[in-house]
Amino acid sequence: MKTYAIIIILFFGTMCHAQSQANYDETKVPKFTLPDVLTSFSGNPITNQTEWEENRRREILQFFEKQVYGKVPDRLDEFGFKLLEESNDAYGGKARRKQIAITLKKNKKSITYYMLIYLPKGNPTAPVFLGYNFYGNHTVTNDPKVQITKAWVKNNDALGITDNKASESSRGVRTHRWAIEKMLDNGFGIATIYYGEIDPDKDDFSDGIHPLFYRDGQSKPKTNEWGSISAWSFGLSKAMNYLESDVNISKVFVFGHSRLGKAALWAGATDKRFAGVISNNSGCGGAALSRRKFGETIEQINTSFPHWFADSFLKYNNNERTLPVDQHQLLALVAPRPLYVASALDDKWADPRGEFLSTYYASSVYGLYGKKGIGTKEMPKTNAPIQNTVAYHIRTGKHDVTDYDWENYIKWANTFVKQ
């Protein structure tokens, strides 16, 4: 126990030091030139949808896949779904609840993760927000019927989580991040998964999904193979298989906050079945431009969380200018589907201006499809959303998900449900 405590102190001490040493001064942002999203690596201009889809989109996607998030090494041998429990009387009778086990198999090994679904009563094909949670499905609701995760969970004394195990004491501790009744009342369903059931969020590739794909003698992914963000994105895509085939919902908007916002963006980029993508405070490696070196940087994120990205991404530590891509091009991979990026005023670590500028520079691709993006480099005022096909807001407050965020996501998504 003493050794463990020392490790925790050193980890959080390193994180606090990194944040305190970060650049938060706009005058110290280095001069940079962004790679043009509509000019190919070979210098050819992209002028229409066909050139984008068949040339530019493909090469950008392949670069992010091999050099940033990491490539999924192979296909699954088998995957399946099992209905564990359902009820028509959730949330005072206004919702139908389902709990689904999703099993992935490869090389005679398997993992199982669990999806919690609430759908508005009488609307089995309602559009759905799909997103990961940080501490278990039981933490997003006070519903006593929701099972408690048995997977490894990061300790959090404030949430009653010790010995890396969830318990009844943590039920409902994250309800403030999930406006479930607002979703239901507005005709939306929710599907959520504990991300640690796909890949525990620690620098250790001995558990989670990665070992299913190892060859003899392999103990970690190869240099350009998937890190945890890519693995979490993979899990979202397999969850989509269930939502698409069994529930038969109309549309799925993939959502994520912070590191899980990064995963949502990558899932939306790699899987076109998602009807739209919502990135909440996703920061470095998510929506924020890397070249700005404002708040968290590539070097800091690769040092603090070496398991998130492919090892091939390490060569860009403190070397952002040599990257042939930047995060606005990740956002552009979502086009022409709706995209919402949100920031928080006090979340300087995630670089709100860098997140906003990514939406602006990604918008030229949406223009190829006749979709309206962000038409100005001038950031909107706080709590004054821009809600086009590409949407953005910055709200008051800290790094979190709030009712204000959900109210705007619901309003925005509702405009695309019938399109």
C-alpha cells in the first residue's frame, strides 16, 4: 500500500506540475502555418466531394490511423450481444431500460462490456446519444436496477471508489453529467458504456482488448498499432452494431467528454454510421490545434498518458511543426455529418481557442457539401452558441459536462433528426 500511495502522489504531482508549467499566454503561442485541409500531401487542390472522399479524406484518415491513434491490427473472429435485463417502467414509467452484454472474440480470447440504454417510452426508434462514462454505468443514474461494473476502476475517494473496485456507494455520483430526463423528455434515448471495460485507463497493455490481438510473444501493440483512444473508439463502433441491428434506432450521435471526447471524434472519423459527433472539452489530441502549444501539448500528453496514442506519435513530442496534419483535419473527417465542439471558459488546459479554430478550419470541407460551418475566426461570446452543421459554444465554468451543454446538444441534434 505504501508503494501504491507514492505512485499516486508522483503521478498527480507530475500532472499538476505540467499544468502549472503550461503556456496560457496568447502572446507566447508560436507562429505556425496550418496544413490546408483541401490540399493533398502531394500539393494538389481538392475542389469537390469526389476528390475529397476518394483522395484527401483517405490520406488524412490513414495518417491519423498509423501515426497518431494507431491502427486496429486485425478483424475480430466473432462478436455477439446478449440482453441481460429490460424494463418498461424506468424513470417513473417514462423510459424503457435495457442492459446489453457485448462480447468480442479473437484468437480464442474474449472480453465483455456492458451497455446501458434508456429509450423514451413508446418510441423504440428514438435517436440516441451514445457515449462512454468514466466510473461505471451505475454512476450516471440513481436507478437501483443498473448493474455495478466489476471491471478495474480508477480510485476516487470523493466518489467512494477504493481498491480499484466500484461499489453501491458510487451509484449516481455522476448524474450531473448525464441529463437523462432532459434527453427522454425531448424524444432522445441514451446509451452508455464504462470505458474501462474495453481498455482500463492505465499504462498497461496486459488487459483489456489489446491482448486479444497479440501474436505469440507479443506484450504490447506494435509502433503504429492502436493505443487506448483507438481501442475505445473501436468499442463504440461495435456498440453501434447492436444499436443499428437490434434496437433499430433512427440515428446515433456519438458523444464524449475530455479523453472520451477524443475517442468520440476518432470513432466518428472512422465509422460513418454515426449520424453526428459531439466533442466536449476534448483538448489536446481531440479538437484543439496541436501547433498552438497552448495548455496541454503533445509532449505533455504523451508523457502523462503514454498508452493513449500509438508509439509512432512520440516523434512529434515538442515537434508539432513537422506534423503533416493537425486536429482541424480530424474534425473534417466527420463531414458532411453534423459536428459539435464545446469548450469551457476556465478550462485553459484544453485550449478553448484552439478547439474553436479547429471548427473554423474544418468548415471548408463542409462547404464542399453545401453545409454551413463556422464562418468567422472570431470566437463567439461566452454562452452564445453557434449552431450550424458545424456547431460550437464556450460556456462559463470548468472542465466538466453540464446541463447547459446538454440543453444545447439536444436542441442542435433535434434539427438533424429528421434530415
